[in-house]
Amino acid sequence: MPGASAHTDSAAAFVPDQSRAERTASFDVADFPVPSGREEDWRFTPVKKLGALLAEGAAGGLDLTTRLPEGVTTSTITAADAQGLGILPPQDRAAVVAGAAADGALLLDIPAEAELDEPVRVSLVGTGGEPVHGHLVVRAGRFSKATVVVEHTGSGRYAQLVSAVTGDGSDLTVVSVQRWADDAQHLAQHDALVGRDARYKHLSVTLGGEIVRVNSNVRYAGPGGDATLLGVYFADSGQHLEHRSYIDHNAPHCKSRVTYKGALQGETARTVWVGDVLIRAEAEGTDTYELNRNLILTDGARADSVPNLEIETGEIEGAGHASATGRFDDLQLFYLQSRGISEDEAKRLVVRGFFADIIREIPLADLRDEVTAAIEEELATTAYAAPTQQTPSLTNKEN
């Protein structure tokens, strides 16, 4: 449904949206001009590097393979067919061009009441060259239970729309792993329309790529829905890793939890997390909380963390958010070093523990091991530095 991305007064001055609900959501490319970087949704993103990816008419390709458990089917559907399934509309330029320009959408269909013992796996391997646009739709039938893993590797420029529609009483987990090559650019919107009394979990792991931006959005199709959004990211020098989440509590008695954790090392390493939660007037009984933590390992890295909470009704179970960005806990380091552990190894142990609670949420042992090994590789290259006066030891915001 189209909205207004900004208001203008008689002098045609640019006035940003005052509410998350006012921002544009539309399947029409014309509703999303190419961003300049002044827009609220794009002010942290290096848009000048993304012109080709944000343009219409992408002509590139990538290698896509699937591994399907018994009973799961795939098909190619039109954009109109995808919209007919009830998918959420795109909320930025990258998502709308991905949905409009893709050569049809790939539909993963999980039958009603199916309980899959094995995950659905989708592998996307970039081959370089021209930008690529793609749309993946996941339909989880009523009372089904499934895990879908989407892995991104290789080199390239990829604009992506992932749309999940979960049936009443279903339980769907989507794990998205970004282990791109150092020169890759990836702009993604991952959405879910969560059915009545359904459970939905989205877990994003971002460890590679030059510029990676993943927006995870949730809306409810009925009361009783439960959504969990989790994220792990590790940025090196020259990387821009950006994660945004939007929970639209539009139905009563629904629950959401958002937890993202990131580590940064190296000059110009940059991460961004923006978490938006909107509790509409009709969403009585909402229970929501969002949390972001960032660990700065070396000088020259920067993490931006912006939690936002809008509440239109006082009849809720609870709502809150917290955000913290800082260096190592001196007490933790002292404790470890007092037991004969070197300072560098103590810091590595702290980082492992920092990520452990989210990595445990990955439902597949082999994938947990891969992510843990990848973080170990990152830590092996870390040259720790003492904090400088320009870098505060801790920045904390909680509400």
C-alpha cells in the first residue's frame, strides 16, 4: 500500500516522516526514487557506491541451487502471483527493483502440517559481473514446521527480496548467511507475514561483503503470533554491514524479540543497526523487546545503533529496548588474566562468549560449527589496541 516518504510545506522543504507507519510500502517502483542519502532510511548507507544496484534492468546472473526435503516443492511464479499470496510490499528502492526486475519469483512451498526433519537449503553464489535482482517466496502451510537456510557466497552485486508467508499455527525458521567475497554488494529485504498463533524466527549472519544491508520486517496476520529476529555480524576494515528491523505490531496479543550483536575491527570498519517497533492502537496485549550490542575491538571502527519504539496504546504487556556499544569489560579481562590467560587470548574468549547465545539459536549443528569457525578466523587476524581518548569505553542507551 503506497504511503508518503516525506511531507512538504508550501516552500517545498523536505520534512522527514514523523512515524514509522508513514513510510512508503509499495510494489510500484515509481514510489521509490533513487535515494540520495538524505532520506532517513538511507542516511547511514554509502548510496553513492550503489547506483548500478539500485537501477532498474539488472542483467546479471548468479548460480542458484536448492536441496529440498521430501514434500517441499519449488516453482517460478509471477510478481502478481507472489502478491496474491499476501507477501508484504517492498519498503525501499532495492527491494522494489528486486521484486519487479527479477525473472519471476522462486516459490518454496511447505505443505500444511508437514514437520521437516531436514532443512530446506538455498545456495546463491555470485559470479561477478552485472548486478542481479532476485525474489524468493517461502510459503509455510498451516501447522507446518520447517527451517530454511539461505547461503550467500561469491562475488557480485545482488538486490534481493525474501518474502515469507506463514500459515496459522506454523513454526518457520529462516537462517540467512552472508559470507560474500570482499568486493560483494548485497541489499536485501527479508519479510514475514506471521499467521495466527504462528511462530517465526529469522537469524541473519553477516561476515563478508564490502557493503551488506539486510532489512528484516514482520507483520502479523492475526492474534497470537510470535516473532524472533536475531543477528550476528563481524566487520573488518573497509566493510559496511547494516542491519535494520521493523516489527509492525498490528494485531492483538502478539510477541516479538529482537537481538543483534556485532563486533568490529580495523580502520573504517562500519556497522549500523536500526531497530523499529510500532505498536498500533489495535495491538492490545503486545509484548516486545529489542536489544543491540556492539563490541569495538580496535581503533578506527565505528558502530551506529538506533533503537526506536512507537506506542499507540497503553494496553500492552510490555515494551522496551536497549543498546550498548563499547570496548572490553575490564573486570572480565582481569578475571581471565589472573588465571594465567594472556591478554589477547582473554579478549578472544570474551568475543566468543559475546556471540555464543545467538549462535546457539542456529538450529543446525553443521551451520553452527561453520559460523563459529568463521568467527575464529576473524579473531585470528585481530590486532588489539588499547582504547584512545577519542573512543569512549562504553556507550549505553536503555529504555
